[in-house]
Amino acid sequence: MPSYTPSLLRIAQVAIILTTFTPAILGISVGDVFIVKTGTTNGGCDGKNIDGWFDDTVTLANSASAGAAAVDQDSRKYLMTFFSIRPQDDATKAGAPSPFTKLTVLMLEQKWTDIAFDDVTGLPRTDQKKVEDVFPKDTNGLVPFWSDDLRQYLKAEPGDYCSDKDNLAATQDQTGPSTVTLCIDNFASTQGETLASVPSVTKEKVSVSSLQVHSLTLFHEMFHLVLGTAGTPDHSYNLNSIVRFGTAKATENPESYTFYALAYYLGQTTQFTFANSKSAKKPSPITPKRSPSEIDLGLLARFQMDTRDVPRGVWVA
């Protein structure tokens, strides 16, 4: 059997299983995985390029899968840059998942003393029971939010999450199904929609961070959704910080995988390598020193199918 270090196995355990969603293989679309909220108000996604963003998550997952399987020196440099992983790293670098998670979502905020909504009718309860009577009260500052779509309550930080223009999206798994909220109005107008609109790279030293597109936000949220928010804390969104992380932080951080997948994709679709996070001339081919039997299948599995399925009917608003 091919062997791989427990450190790389940690990546396999944390990785998103995005090829589960591959339309080319399974014949599915975004509507088979998500219940996409319709309309143009109250979180509706009509008129937004949800299908294109979803298709890009598949493309990026396939690209990352190819990078994980490759044994050439350039491909291994990507792993070193974004995860501080060498082929024979010590297993103790992986570390344990952080318990920290921030759960915020755009729903109807209530007070604990407000009349609760009925989970069957979606209307205020006729027995006048309060929110604190039907939903466990929080003493740490979180407030109750009601989702009319899910007919459920959850606890989150007070306020309208998307009103903060720095927030692009949030995933929460308190409810069943879980939800992904995309703050579409906060997406940068200077960015393209999909990978097809990534700016052309014509010179060296172009940072992968300057080649962002809107679909990367959904790709990022997929990690929170499939792997759970508790095990995927957002340690940083900044590329300069990410490339300085040790393996323990990098393998928890969804943006590390987002940058890695985008960089590897660009390395295969442009005349440059992005193995060091910036465009550079591609190195001359070198015969791999490692045999195919030594491929680290643990990392490859991170981007491939898993026995776990995303719960049917996951909301994206």
C-alpha cells in the first residue's frame, strides 16, 4: 500500500470533498446540493451567478486534486508555500482543531422576551410563549434569530451581519439544514465573477491575491459547510500571513486551501507557475525522485469523494 505521513493524513481529514459535487461525473448542479433562496429581497439570489460560482468550486477542487497527486518538484512547492508541508514532514505538526468559531447569519433578530414564532405555521405563537420559553437562552451575549425559511431559531451575534461591508459570507451549522449566507452586495466591484474572468497574467511577480474573483467566496464557504465551522476557524484571509502559517494553522484555515487551489489552477492554465504565490517562469521538467507508489494519497483524498455526503437541502441565501 502507498504510504503517507500522519501530517498529510490530517489534511485528508480536514479537506473539503468538493468532487462530490462534480456535475461532469455525477450529473448534478447547484440545485441538487443547495436550496437556493429565490427572489431579489430578503436574501434572494435571483439575478446572481450562483451556477457559475458553483461550477468554479468544481474546477478548483479538480485542480487541487491534481496538485495533491502530482510528484514533480514544482507541485510540491505549492504544498510548501501554502501549508508548510514537505514530503516527509513529522506528524506532530498537524495539531488539533481549534474550538473557536464565529457563527453569524442574516435572519430576523428577536429579543428573548418577544413572542416566539411557531415552527409549524411560521406565525407568532397563539399561546403567547416567549422566545426564552421555547429556545434555550444564551448568557454569553448571543441573541435569538428566527429563520422563516427553516422555521427554526438559532443564536448569533446581534445585528445585521451583511451590513458590515467587510463581511462577504457566513456559514452556520446550528440548524438543520445548515445555511450559507453570501453578502453579495459587499463583493468587490473590481473583481470578476468567475475563473473565466481572472485578469490575464503577462508578467512575473503577479501575486495570486490580486487575481481574486467572486466564486472564490463560495469555494471558501464550502470548507466550513462540509467540515463544520468548529474545525475550520478563519485564522486569516491575508496571503502574507497565510504563507507564514505552520501546518497546524494552515490545515484548519479555509483561505489557505482557497489560495492553494487558485494558485495551482493558474499554474496549469497560464504560462507561469504560482508555486511561490507569485507568477514566475515555469521550471524545466525534472524527473521525479519519488516513485508513483509514494504519492501522498492522504492529501489527494482531501479533494475527492468521501463517504460523507453534504446534507440534502442546504440553504444558500
